[in-house]
Amino acid sequence: MSTLGRFCSLPVLFCFAVLAGACQSEPSSPPDAAAQDVQTYGASVDTAAARAAAEVAAKPSRLADTTVTVQGRISTVCQKKGCWLALDTGTAMPIRVLVPRTDDGYEFTVPTTLAGEATVTGTLRTVELDSATQNHLAEDGASSARAREVQIAATGIRVVPDA
């Protein structure tokens, strides 16, 4: 091929390269607004390992004193300090999620107006509540503090708030 032929094919190759690049797919769209509003309190939470709150509440003794990740709808939040929330289980007994205490108060708290779908990681236990604790929880906004309940001492809480 002559030198002139090589120079004439360069513009053709350039145009082809530009057109090929222009035909590439659009970059992926930004995540939806709900994903951007996810709120995390305490440590990060791996949602892939989450169990449904109803499943955990049905047989809590199987998971007693183990670290669990549980997902459920927030039914109630402490109205005084945001130091606990309750996950709806579809039964009369919710799972109470407690924020760990420190010498100075709490490791973290949640807003008292928090609502939505929560995924929680922490240690599961079933506890007997004395009447003073039941009354205290009722004063904080618990709809029905029972003598026996399933609790999670949370290390992290991830919430997808209601729209």
C-alpha cells in the first residue's frame, strides 16, 4: 500500500473509533433515592445474613447467646432517649433491640421518630423482666412490656426509612 493510501485510511479508522465509542451503553443510573437514605447506627450491618424477625422470635432458644442479624419492621422506639426499638414479629411479642450502655450513656442512639425496615446485628437473648423494668419500658413508649421477651444487644442497626 502506498503512503498516500495509509494516510487516507487513518481518518476512516479515526471516525470508526469515535462512532464505536459513541455506541457504548450509557453509564448505569445513580441508585434510587431510597438507597441513598439508608441510615446506620453503630457498626455496619451485613444484610446478606439477615433472618426474618418472625423466624427468630418463633424459636429464640436455638440462637440464644449468639450473634445474629435480624430484619423486621420497626414497631416502636424509646420516646425518651432512643435507646431501644422494637421489631414487629407478626405476633404479640416483638423483639426488643437494646443500644449498649457505656459509662457515659449509650454507644449510640436512634431518633425517637425512626420508622421503617431495620436490619440489626447483635447478641440474642431471652430475658425475664421484673415489674419495675416493665413499667419503665411502658413509660418509654413500649406498647406492651411483657414479663418475658426476646432482646438483641445491638452492635449495629441499619434502617431503610419509610418514604
